Amino acid sequence: MVDAEMVQRATEFHGHMCPGLAIGLRAAEVALREIGPHAKDEEVVAVVETDM
């Protein structure tokens, strides 16, 4: 689940909050739900692009 801390961290990384960031966070949430849990020492990286 996307929580306030995750939104804050993503906003700081991206530089600003925008609709594309919100869509990307939601896409990441769905993707992680679909692929299931992963080891804490693994890094999951996703690149999400929109045509906005």
C-alpha cells in the first residue's frame, strides 16, 4: 500500500508531485502486489512512463 512516507520519498526523489508521479506510484503498487513479496536485501526497480 502506498503510504504518506512513500509519497514523500518519491516526491523528493522526483523533485515535485505531479499526476505522472501519482500514476507511477499506483503502477508500482499494483506491480508489487502481482509479483509478490521479495527479499529485504533485494532492490526492485521499475521505470514507468506515461504519454502525458
